[in-house]
Amino acid sequence: MLRLVPPGRPAAADPLTARYDLGGFYDEMFSAPGVPRQHCERLAAYLADATPEQLEGQQQIVERAFLVQGITFAVYNEGAGSERLFPFDLIPRILPAAEWARLELGLTQRVIALNCFLQDVYGPQRILRERKIPRSLVFSCRHFRREVVGVQVPRGIHVHIAGIDLVRDSKSGEFVVLEDNVRTPSGVSYVLENRLVMLRAFPGLAQSHAVRPVHHYPTELLQILHGLGGRDGRAAVVVLTPGIHNSAYFEHSFLAQQMGVELVEGRDLVVDSDVVYMKTIRGLRRVDVIYRRVDDDFLDPLLFRADSVLGVPGLIGAYRAGNVPLVNAVGNGVADDKAVYAWVPTFIRYYLGEDPILQNVETFLCEDPMQRRHVLAHLDELVVKPVGESGGYGMLVGPSADGATIDRFREVIQADPRNYIAQPVIGLSRTPCYDAGSRQLVGRHVDLRPYCLYDGERVTIVPGGLTRVALRSGSLVVNSSQGGGSKDTWVVY
Amino acid sequence: MLSRIAEALFWMGRYMERAEDTARILDVSYHVLLEGGREAGRLRWEPLIVITGERDRFFALHEDATPAAVFDFLAFRPDNPSSIAECVARARENARTIRDRLSRELWEDVNGLYLAVSRFPREEPLTAGPHRFCDLVKFGSHRFQGVASATLPRDDGWFFLKAGRVLERIEMTARIVDVQYHMLLEGQGEPDPHQWMAVLRSVAAYEFYRRRYHSRIEPECVAELLLLDAHHPRAIRFNVAALQRALSALSGTGPDTYANEAERLTGRLNDRLKYDRIGDIFARGLHPFLEEVQTACRSIGAEITRSYFHYAMGQ
């Protein structure tokens, strides 16, 4: 093993790695107690020589950097103005090149199939007429938008940006898809900021690993946005944010800055004769492309929620007239509905004529009476999720829930079965994190959200993505709103 | 530039300046208090609240203007929108809404000051004196200006930031002089030179005064310096000229002309400060003159808003 400690320094007498407990789960770093996987050997050696003081020192540097930069997110339901640091664990999660190559193929296939599905349901609806999937599945979906059926989106792209959540099942050791996010997936800014901070805190370590870079993401995204606007790439592109009270505001601002485009709020825009303008100090200026981080519901009070103050009256009119592409397209929620998710393998076969490279998690649709019966009988073993939510809100994790919670879910499922799906509990893989309380390395469950960009021909994925980690011992919920943190994710050459 | 961004820069400049000016006043007053007697002390603390324009709010909360109450009110109270902590928080909130338009350095600087102020031990100024807190804010504001100057391009945004800062400074200086002069008239006949020295110190002009006038502290000379001096960066005339330059850079008009009401009012005020003599001003009354300056500031602020931030649609 290659040692990265300065020469002359003795190895720690009782290395942190020696006491690390794999806990019966697939571990991302170790194949057996004390035996690192091949692509993690250098990192394991580094940790074996590291002391708690050293790691705590680095942790402080990193946290200070995040605090000073104001890299925070807002937490809802805790009173106005609560900003929090997104907890960050120092120890990177490493993916080997060969595994990443396979993930890339699988993600590309999935994103293209999801885009085909959206082209179809908002166009000819061939898949429905041929009865490959039930009509009711689409038309009962809360995020299906009749208002945009027949709208021709530029270059046929509905899914410009996708965040596909993957988890590694400890049983098989394989990655499976947990959910698709093709509305306004967030988190990519943490991928970029985590990397910057890591390079500062551990300059030698990253270099010695030949980590594939991620910082081309904003450039790739900008290219896609420009490509939609005509004007020979001189289109006026803006990022539309709900404002500073949104949990992902930092990211909106970050991406606008990295792309060098204007960050606007709804009140900065006006629509006149189906053309969108922004209010500048020298009058109105035309807007050609909008990367919107405002949900469909709030985009246009004339068409969707009338009480929305975040949106722009008339925006959907301008969109339908073809005067302003919205990224992602309106109505994408029908493709990442958790009941529709169960059919994505069908989409891949139907639209692409291929077998899915990445598998789904087994999913029970509560709408189906047979499946519902099974779900209700096994609530204490299953994970139940509402189909249209994101961010880990409104979930039931059966094995760790009390009787009252389970009873409540039994009622809500029966009251509105279309709104719920259930999945077996996946034993998510774990990876070592440093726990300052016990001054030990502890295994914590992780997922992986790669960010995929689609320009109508090619899918570009920044190597790695966001590794979210459930920092509470034993927890399987990685969402930042539910006590999750993140790690830098390295794809090595 | 988006109107909303211009407005945020303008207010960021204003709030940061207000925080600094309040810190200056508090710091200096405290040191005067150390020198003076108990009775004198009470007289000196009440005007501080008047200067910030929050007299009613203060006396709704407190019966008596004790040093501790005044200090806490002006430095920390979240229910006082002019308290230093609130001004810094609002400057930072404005910066946060436009952080993509600021240099990374400037954002981190504002955010750092906000963190330092919001975590400052509230009881320390009362036990160990307010100097460390006031210095934190004063030098925080100076560093903010330095970082802005060293990292921001000289585009429209720069001029809005600058316009906000100098407009606030003009108004604060006018209030400081107005309130002190008023106290003097109400006073027991004998003008207190310490009070005027404190005024000079609060705007960093004491040394400059000594060099310039070679005399004891005369109210008329102090007023002349603070109102009409063309060279001192906290004098009203200096800042009105700076405001005029910023506004004409924004509209692109040449000298001796104007493109909007804000510029016309600023130009008119500038002319008065240029050609009036301090004797004339005293003859007509200092207080009415300072009232006029403050009214002009409010009108100029409203006109900047109307021309650039919230104009009527359909243009």
C-alpha cells in the first residue's frame, strides 16, 4: 500500500480503521474488516494514519469555509429564517471507473426513455393508445398538466436536467434506481462546493487519486440553455428562483453566478403579448430562456395556483406560444411520480427496444387491490411513500415506526390509494464517516444522486454526483430536510 | 441591471453606513460619559436616540434613557429596525439576494461581519465597555468599502451601492449636527466644548479640525467643517458632490444638467453647499437649513426609487 503520511512519522498505534465495524452491510470502502476494496486502498491507508485530532482539525476548516461562504439551506416548519449548514462528512466516497462506466450507460438509457415518455404523453399518446400502460395511471397523476398537451418544446427536450437517485442494495452489492427526479432536482451546487472544499482541506489526497473533475457542470448546462434560445447562442438566459426563503436558494444563486446569467424572481418578470421581459433600471428587456427553479404549481397564477406570488402571470401563455422555453419543461412530474416509476422499465423496452441496464426497486402500487392488500398486511416491513412528494416528506419507514404511525398510514392509504406506493426496506450500503462524539469511524447509510444533462442528442453526467448520508446511527433517510448530510464523491480514473 | 438588484445594492450601501454611523456615535458618547458627571451623562444619551429617529419606539420600551438601555437599544435590539445588529442583518440579507452579482470576497466579508455581530456577547459592552463592539462594526464597514472598491467592477451596480452609502451619510451627519445644536440651545447657557469634540470625533474629523482651524472648538467652525467642507469624506458637501457624480454616471448626463428629479434635487443642494457661507446659514438658522437637507435626502431617495426601482410600466 502506498503511504501518504510524511516520512518519519510513525503509524498510529491504534488506527481508526482497525476498530471500524462493517455491521453486516455492504461497505463502500471495506470488503471485510480491515480489508479495503482495491480502489480505496490509498484512502484507507491515509485514514489508518490519521488521528482524531487531525480529522477534527480538518472538519473545522471545512465547516468554517461553509459558514463564511453562507452555504446553507433553509429548513421549513422551524419558523422563518432558519438557515442551516448542510452537514458534511470529510471522508470521500469513491467509485471505481468500471462501475461508473456502467452507471453512466444505465442513466443515459433511463433519461432518454423518460424524455421519450414525456414527448409521448404530451404528444401523440401512443403508449396509452397501444395500452402498454394503464391510461388511468397518467390521467390520475396530480402532476400531469393537460394545459401543455400539444406544446412543441424546443428540440423535443422535456428532461434537460435529471437527478436519478441510486442506492446500492447490500444484498446484491448492485446499484438500483430508487427514484427519478425530473422536475427541479437540486443539490448539484453541493457537488461542486464539496469538491472545492475537499481540494483545500486535503490537497495531496485528491491529487494522488486522480479524481475525475466535476466543475464543467455549469458550462455544460449553459450550453444547453443557450441552445434552446436561438439568436446564435446569444439568447438572454435567466434562472428563476422563488427567492431567498427557498431551501435551495443558495444553489439558484450559485448556478446563476457560475453561468454568468441573471438570477430573477417572479416579480422581476412581466409578460406582454406572450413575450417575457425583465424589469431593468433602463426599462424592459426581453428574456429568451428560463431555467426555472419554481414548481409548476407556482409558475403562473393565471393558469395554476392563483395565490402564487412566486410566478409570473401569463408565463404559460408565452411558453405555449413558443416564445420562451422553460427548463425543465412543464408537466415533467408525471414522469417522476412514484407509481409511474414502476413502469420505467416498460418505457425503456417500448421506446428504445432495449433491456434496462439499471434495475428498479420492487414497488407495490397501492391503487391495485391485490397489491394494496399485501401492503396493508406488511406495513411494519415496508417503506411507504406518497407518489408526488420529494425531499423525504410524508414517508413511513415500517420497521422503525410505532404502532400509531402505522395505523395512521393504514388509514391514509385506504382513503387515497393512488397516492401511495410501498417498497421493501433496502439495506442501503454504508460507508465510513467520522463521528466526533465517539471519535471513531462509524458506518452510515448512503445513496447517490448523479446529475444528468440532456441536449436532445447526448446525455452528459458529471462523474459521481451527490452522495447523501444518513448521519443518524441506523437511519436510512438521507434527505437534508431529515437530518442527512453529504460527502464528496470521487470517480477515479 | 435588474431593478431589484440595483435596489438591493442601494440599500446594502445604506444599511452598512447606518450601522457604522451608529457605532461611531455610541463609541464616542461612551468616552465622553467617562469624562463627564452623572447629570451630564444623562443629557448626552437621550440625543443618541433622537439622532437615529427612534425616540418614540425607545420610550415605548423604556422609561429612562440609561446608558445600558440606550446602548442595548441602539446596538442589538431586534425590534429596533435601526439597531446596529438589524442594519448589519439587513445589509447581509440584501447581499444574500444578490450574492451571484457580488464578488465572492464581498459576500464573504458581509456574511462574516453578520456572523461576528450576531454572535457578539451582548453583555460585554455593558461590563467591559462598548469599544470592542463599536470597532468591530466601524472597521467592518471600512473593510466592506475596501473589499467593494478592490473587487467590484465600476458598473451601474457600483454607483447604486455608492449612492446608497453617501445618501445615508449625508442624512446621518445632518442629524448629528442638528441634534447637538438643538441640545446646545436648550442647554444651560454655557456651551460644552466636550460635546462638540465628541461630535467631531464621531465623524473622524477631530484631528482635521485642529489642523484646519488652529483654534478652540467653536460651534460655528464645527458646523462649517461638517456641512461645507469639500475635502473631508464625512462632510455633507463632500458627499453631496459624490452623490451627484454617482447619479450622473447612472443616467449618463453631462455636467450642469439633469435627467431626473433625483439629479435635479441633488444638484440644487450641491449648489447651496458650494456657495453659501456658514455665517449666512447661521443668520437664517442652522436648524431650518439642516431640516432642508434631511427633507432633500428623503426626496432624493424617493426619486431614485421612482426612476430606477419601481417605475410605472408601459415604457
